[in-house]
Amino acid sequence: MAAFDDVMTTGKFDNMYYKNLARGLALLSIDQMMYADPRMRPYVIQHANNQTAFFEAFAEVMVKLGMVDVKTGRKGEVSSRCDNIN
């Protein structure tokens, strides 16, 4: 995870990821491809310029992800840390 702690991040949860894409500063080339794609560029620009829009979109997606086939009981586990296997 240390690779994501570059000098262009603020160390907090915000829309800096999208601002960096608009500046050509993506960490991964696949991320930069979102800005290069004319279908995705309006979303990158919107989220780079409007942190509230980013937070609203993020919340909406998290609700949708919460409805994905969640494994429970012996089929799944809750991670105590996202970057470690329990």
C-alpha cells in the first residue's frame, strides 16, 4: 500500500485521485486511461472539480456493492485489516 502514498496524495479520503488523473499523474496506466477515454472523461472532470459529487457517487456505489452476493458463515470472513489476510 505504500506505493499509493506518493507526494501527490493528501493523506485523506477526497477527490485528489481524480484531480491527479486530469493532470496526467495517475499511479497506474489503466487509471489514466479513464481520462483518455472520451466516454469517461466527463466523470473524471466532474469528480475532480466537485468533491461533493464525488462523495455522492461514492456513497451510491458503496450501497450497490453492499448488495453484491455477500459471503456469510463458513463461506466468508470479515477482514480485520484490508491489506492483510486474517
